[in-house]
Amino acid sequence: MVAPVSDRGFGPARHAELALLLEVAGTPKPGNVDRRRDLSDLHFEQFLTGAVGSAAGLELAESGAPVGEAFEEAVAGMSRQGGGNTQFGCLLLLVPLVRAAADDDRDLSPAGATAVAESTTVADAVGFYRAFEHVDVAVGDVPDDAPDLDVRRGGDAAEALRDRGCTLYDVMGLSAERDANAREWTGGFARTFRAAETILDDDGPVTDRVARAFLDLLAEEPDTLVATNHGEAVARDVMARAADVSDLDEAEELAEAFVAEGINPGTTADIVCAATFVALERGVPL
């Protein structure tokens, strides 16, 4: 019998790095890079490189460093490959989860993750904004009441963040209505933990479990990145098309179609990556 990965001496940072690798290796994940498919501007090996590059930041999170500092370091390391933004959203979810898993009480639960998120500071928000200087990230409209908090300002928004007293948790709250990753931060990482249970309860290779969990998540609600790039109607159509897929064989056709149509449900991939981390921490066997 293969021992659970949790019995092999892996800590939360290594599990997070492994989750990044397993997420991109899972296939098919329609519209996303996987081990069988590249996109025109993003390639499989760049995701592998990004995962390894993020290790120093993930180790900071495990060591108890501030969330914003660890996140910026992880994104900076991730960016050191030719594709640009490979895993920004994954890291945004992983860093607080790694912190929760590494805290003294090792409370990797919705409550534990929420405690980490709610304890973030203004300095963490500044670190988050500075991370946008390392890679180009597709973002939605700026809130009407906070034009000075446009994340595309990067570190230039630091003064506005300090003047407003905005913590990183507050920043996530500003985006929660329209961004699924922000909703994870403010909603106890609900979809992440549900998808982790799906991966744990499934059988077969972990990469197949990840691919099936991705399809379940994609059929559950519109993908934020698709909505940002193509509009809400397309995002809802993508959700409906995913719901019509019954197995991974059928998903192969959908994967080819989405790549041809330029549809990239990247936010759903972020959440399944975070779920893979939780599943690894809880002993999913490899």
C-alpha cells in the first residue's frame, strides 16, 4: 500500500508546492494548461517552473511571516519564467492556508483559515498590491467608491491603503461580490474545503481526482476570469457546458473546444489547486 503523502515528512510549504504541480498535471481541465495542452502564451513547463519558483514565499508563510510578505515573495518567484502570470490566484489562496496549517494549533479548517485572513494588516495589503508589479493579472472594474485602490497601481497604492486603514482582508471584501477568490477569503474558503472533500472521497490517481473536482467546480458557478475576459453571459454558458459533461472522456472534447475558443477558467483552477493542498494535508494517498 502507498503511504499517504502526509506520512512522508512533507510540511505545508512542500504540500503547497506539490499542489501547484498536481493541479497543472491534472487533465483534462477544459480551457486551462495541463500536461496534454498548452495555451498560445502559456505552457506546461512554465507552470512547473512557476510552482518551484514560488517555494521561497510558501516557506515564508510556513515560518509565520506576514501573509502579504509571503505572498509577494511567492509571486516574485513564480514570475521568473517566460509565461508571466501562471499561478497568482493559486498563491493568493495557498498562502493563508499554509499559514493556517503551520500555526501552532495546525487549524487547517474554515475557521482556522478565516482567522488567518481576518488577522491580516495594512502592511499585508501593501504586499499584496506590490505583487501586481511582478506579473500582469487580469482584473475587473475598480469599485466606484475606491478608485485609489486600483490594484494595477501596485505599490503606488500604499499611501491610499494606509490612509484608509485597509487590511488585506478588507481589500478582499471590496472584491468579494465579483471575484471568486476574494469570496474564498471572506467566506471561510468554503468551496476550497468542499472540493478537498471531493478529492479525498474520490478514487484513482490524484491527477484524475483533481480534474473531476475542477469540472464539478466549473459547473457550480460562473468562472471569474472568464467573466472578466468575455462577460457574464459567456461565463454562464461555460458553466452550463461543464455541467453537461459526465466523465473525463467527454471533458476531452470540451477541453479542445475551450482552447480553440480562447476560454480560460483560471479562477476555478485556483480553487481546485487550493483544494488539492487541503487534500494533501489531510492525507490523500499518492
